[in-house]
Amino acid sequence: MDGQRALSRQSFHTFNELNLNLGPRRMHTFRMDTSWEERMRWVLAAMVFGISVAFLVMMIVLVPLPHDLFVPHYSPSQLSPYDHFKMAAAVVMMQITMPFTCVMILRSHAHCQRDTMSLLITMWLAELALATAHILHFRGFKFSLEVPSVLAGLTAVGLKLNHMLINMLKDCKEVLYIDFRISCLQKLLRIEVGVVILLVMLTLCDAVFETGDVLRVMGSIVAWVLISGGIHFACALGRELGRLSRTSESAKMTKDLAELSDVWRAISKIRLYNRIVLLHCVLKFLIITHVLLLRGYLWPFPSNLPEVAYDDWGMGFGVFLLVDPSAGPIFWYLGLYLGFLYVVGLHSVPATHARHQEEKLRVEKRERQQGLYSAVTDKGWQERVEDLAQRAITLEALLRFYKGLGTDYMLNFNSQKHTTDDVVRQAIIPLSADGMSDMSSILMQGRRLRPTAMVTHTWHSHFRDLVAAVVADALEETHFFRIARLLESDINLVKRWLCRAGALERTYWICALCVNQHTSICCPDFGLVDSYSNTAVPPCRCDCPKYLNTTPPCREDVDEPISINCEMNKFSDMIAWLAATDDGFKQVLVVDSKLELFSRAWCVAEIAESYMMGMKQLPKIESGAVLKNHTEHLKMLRIEDMKASRPEDVEQILSRIPNKAEFNQQLQRLFDKLFRTFWHLHASERMKMTCREIRWQLALKDDVEVMNFDLDVMSPGGEARCVAEQSA
């Protein structure tokens, strides 16, 4: 409450304790993770590297490439130069894939990065299987495993790619609320997996047992099923990707924000990305059909097409590339590899890994603090702390209260002018005066709830921005300026979005609503004025007793007088108790347009306290331009320049920090960690951010039907019911 908050003995820690948890040595020193998963990652990466190098050595030592590749002269009993080429091509592709495969094995943490890792591993295994088949052929192995290896590798890579595309559509559905018929695509994918396994087994049995035409005919039937099913899946996938492209293009593309330039570039490339994906899908099935046709697995086509081609066109290198079953897959792997790097990219891997390491340290810190936490010995104090902590309000209740401003109460409310302090004085205090209670108890009708997040904000910022920032957290948005505008124009649309996201019942702790203002500030000694109209605000006339920092009764377990009944001196203890008893408890930072959050002493104290407790901290910024315009101001931020309504509060905070210069450096590191760039996000986060921008542009349109997002094809459960409830 900006200067009216007082510290308990446990509310703030000495700088030495902060340095233990925030120090640069701990945060920037690479520490080998000794967990089982991390050890397995290193073992797997070492295996990929070692096997790749071993195959390279074998290729150089055992089967060197001849010099007469394009003018072959060899006897029929010898291996042809083309056989040497196939072996070399497979091994070279292994070497090309190996470095990035190892990097992703060691550095993949997000689910989409794990998908990338599994795709690269699958591609590497496909090349390994092909190279192994060639080596066995060189060593005189009786059975030819080339066709089963090629089919297994091609289909495995293709299936994994399709799985990644389905996951991408899931990310889009999560934000856009469009049903991309993912369940249908998943069923088709599972059917294709079964058909692929059966076909590979048939080709393997045919190579080993040489039963004649029986297995080839059976394999041909399965192959036709695979091709037809693959075409059906490609058409269904193309249809859904087309819907995504049309949705992005139908958005009102008005580039009015420089900080969204990266997002705009991603939106403009959606159709290009879709074309690349569909091109690879088409090429995959063309190559599979090509392999099956040349090896006689597409009955009733003849099985001697390679011999006919060599007889008619000769033994040139071009003919070899046309009729050999392993040449096409090698080039497809290379094209897929390059296309995948272009679309997904690996530039986010270092930043994502650094975030993962920071998150791991945060979790360790939180576990350590939870283990060290113990409730205070004063029973009355602890009961007050726990009572205060269970006054959270739901997002639905917050929006209901906001919607009544200017219509049901505080009739002069101007969302663009009035601050949180104005709303407290002219709405919250009058509405809760009869019961002399906190506003959250009235809004929640006596329900007692634990919060999922602590909201840190300044009372001098607009109340609309506070509500918008909380909504932004629920919708996983970073900026809240457009939500603030939407709260003014169409709050029901905001409710529909939150309902579809399942976030209306999410709970937050906001001091303005959760603290009983009648026990502290409702009757000040000085005159109150409206910050916008400059008119006098009548004080509260309640007779509720006031409890300030030192009002008896006081705690008995400390020497200094600290009031038990005062609700403004327990925030830090409350944060500690909630963080110690709830692993998911987090902090939401409402960064106002003037960045006053970082100049208010108690707000910075809460930030440092939450960080030290290992809580997840989520900043919500009005816009990227605000942060950019105040970059120099943040760099000059010093704890000595902090402000509070009472000078003694600043002195109390500064007295707890002996090495202020070192603490300022810790704050800078904290601020640097809070803000990320678009390309530091992994592919899934970038896709969600892009879809959020599309959703916003669609919301700017006046066509209400656009916002229904095909609810008629969605499940008849939560999403459609949300719209019905909001309409009612």
C-alpha cells in the first residue's frame, strides 16, 4: 500500500541473505546437473557423436570412394562406384545431422524443443539404418536390408514431422479457440503408424525369407493403403493449415507498434511456412511411392523397372539417382533438415537453456526456503497472517467490480484518469463501510480462497491498468495496453476469452481489495481530493478502530512493537507463508507507464522478497515502447532513490542493506531477467505469441461473428457454454 506497509522482523532480510540467493556467482556459473535425466542426456549425446564418428572412420578406411564415379568401369562381380556413393552419402548426412542432434539432446527443455530433438534423433537413426545396410552389403551380408531401412526411416521421420505439426495446431487452438479437427488428424496418424509397421515387417520378411511374390503382393496391398491414407492425411492437414493461413490474413494488419515487428514478420510468413510443410509432405510420399514402385511393392506394376531403365537409358549417374531407392531419401533428409532449420530455427536454444537453468535454480531456492520456513511463535500474529492470505478474489469478481465503476458506484469514474488510490477512496471504502470489512469478502460473498498470485503494483497508476494486467496474466499476455482498451469497449469479450481459457476462477491477492481499509486509512487526518477532477472526496464516517504499525496488542516474540491487528505490516510474512505452502504461488508485477513500480521502495522490497523466496515473477508491461523509452532510467535505478509516503519506511529498508552498491547490481540482474525478446522464445511460445496477435487483430474488427471462432464445430462443453452464459 505504498508507504503504509510496515516490516515485521521476518518481512525483509539482510543483504547478506539476499546475496546468498541473488549473487552473480551462483546465477552465472555453469553447474553440471547430476540428475538422472541429465546424465542420460549426456550418455545419449555421446552415443550419437561416437557412432557418427565411428561410421565416418569405417567409410574412410573400409570403403573409400573411387575416382571413376561418373565414368564407371567395373566387372559385374564388383561393387559399383554408385554403391560407394550411397554409403558415403548416408554417412555424410549422419555427420551433418549429428552436431545439432547432440545440441538438442543436451539443451531441449520445452515440449516443442523435445519434439525437435526427437525429430533430429529419428532422422539420424534413419541415416544410421541406411548406412548400416550399406556396410552389411559391402561386407557380403546375404540379405539386402536397403528397402526396409529406407521405408522405416522415411515413414518414421514423416510421422514425427506430422506429430509436430499437430502439436503446432494444438498451440494455435489454445489461443485462437479454433477447432482444427486435431482429434481426426490424430486418428489418421495412429492408423498410419500401424500400416507403416506392417509394411516394414512385410518388406523385412521378404528380404530375409525370399518367399517369392506372395509377400510382395501382400506388401503391395498394404503399400496402397499407406499411400491412400497418407494422401488423405496430407489433404486434411493442408485444409487445416489453410484455415490458419486464412485466419491470419483475414486479421486487420495495421502495423502500429514497432515492438511487435518480430511478431508481424512471423505472421507474414505463416503461409510460406505452410507451403514449405506441405511441400515436404508431398515430397515424402512421392519418394515413398518411388521406392515402393522400383522395388516391386506396388502391384500390379512390374517389379523390374530398374533393369528396364538401365537397359533403355544406360548406366549413367543421373539414371542411378532416378532408379536407386536410397538416393531420393538422402536428398529429402537434407532438404527437410534445411527447411526445418529455416522454419523452426535453433537460435532460441541458448536462451531457452539459460532460462531452464535459472528456473532450476529458482525451484531449488524455493525448496530450500520451504524447508527453512517456520511459522512465528506468536499464535495471534500467525492467525492474522493466514486470515489475510485467504482473502483472494477471482478474476470474475474483479471484472464484475470493475464493470460497476461509473455505473453503479463512483459515478464520476474515468478509466483513463482515475488511479487505484481514487478507486479505493471513492468506491472500495464506501461500498464496504456498512460491514467495515475488506472488499474481497463482499465480492466473494464470504468465500475464503487462497490466491494463485500476489499482485505487486503502485496505487498511483490507473486502476484500469491494474485490472488489465491481471487479465493479461490469465491470458498469458505480456502487454496489457490493448486489454485496457478492450475493458473500456467490450468487457464481455474479455470475459469470453477468459472463460474459454478456463481462467475466470483464477484467484489473485490485490492489497486494495483484500486489506480491510477501515482498520487503517479510511479516515485520514488530511483532506482528500480526486486526482482527476481535483474535487474534495468525503472521508469515511465509520467508527471502526484503527490499527497502525505499533498499535497494541503487539507481538510478544520480538522486542520492537509490531501491531498484531494491523493488516498493513504482514505482507512479507503472508508472501512467505503462501510460498512455503503452495509450490505454484507466483508474483505478478504491474509495470506502469512511468515505471513507478521500480521507484516505490515497498514495491522493490516485495520484488526482492519474492525473488529470494524462489517465487516465479511475471512482469506485465503496458507496452514494449514504454520499456524501451525508459531503458536509461532503469539502468540508473538505485535503492537510495526509492520513494515512499513515509520517509521512515525508506530509512528502515535502507538500514537492512549495508552494501547498497552491490544490492543495486542485484536489482539490475533481476530486471534483466524479467524481459525477453521474441527470438529468445522457443518455437511453441513464438507461435502462441503470433496467434495472440492474430486474435487481437481479429478483435479489432467490428464483425462479431469473427469472434465466435467456429463454436459450432467445437465441443459442446465449456467454450460454447461460456458464450451462452455471457450472453445471458
